[in-house]
Amino acid sequence: MELSEEIKAQFFEFLSKTRLLKNRWISDEKIKVYLRLSWRKYNNQVQQFLDIAAIEVDEEYRFQGLGKQFLQFCRSNSPYPVMVENCDNPHLRNHLQKQGWNLIEQIDYPPRWDYYSPD
């Protein structure tokens, strides 16, 4: 299963309007993603990040790699470091760890795991 051109176009539209938009839902019939720009401390510097605050894959298309493809697409096309925020999905956490994403925060109550891409 491939990411749609529609979701890719919405991603680039969001990036092109970051001076106007700081957060936005993008979606197609298979996947819905909440994107946000933030400022975070990284490598002893404060810099802008692209936050993936939510990924929702339609039940019919789950476990077919769409979420993983979207994350790789973001890493390849974002001018900012990419962060997955509050990842409570154990399958996604496992994937992120296998792909070398860095756990930057783990809070036990309520459970919360934040990862940033190794790029």
C-alpha cells in the first residue's frame, strides 16, 4: 500500500505555509495525521521541529505500513527534525526503536513516549 499523492501534497502545503500555520490535520481516505511545528531544545540548541502529534489509520488499512511510510516520508522531506509525540501505540514504538529513533522522554503516569528521528 502506497501513500496517496493527496496526503503528500497536503504535507508540502503545510510546510509551505508554516509562517501562517503552526498546526494542521492532513488526511485522505486511509490516514489522518496531526502536524505541528514546535521549538525544542536539541543538541544544546533550541530549534524548530516537525511534530507528528497523531497518526490515525482507518481500520481497514491498518498494519499495511501506511503510518511507517508516512514517517519515512516526513524524515525524507521535512526541513526540520521530526518528532513523534506521545506514542502510546506499542507497535509504532517498536518500529521507531528498530529504526533508530531516539526516545527523548518517558513519563510513567500518564504513560507517554516521545521520539525524535535519528537524522
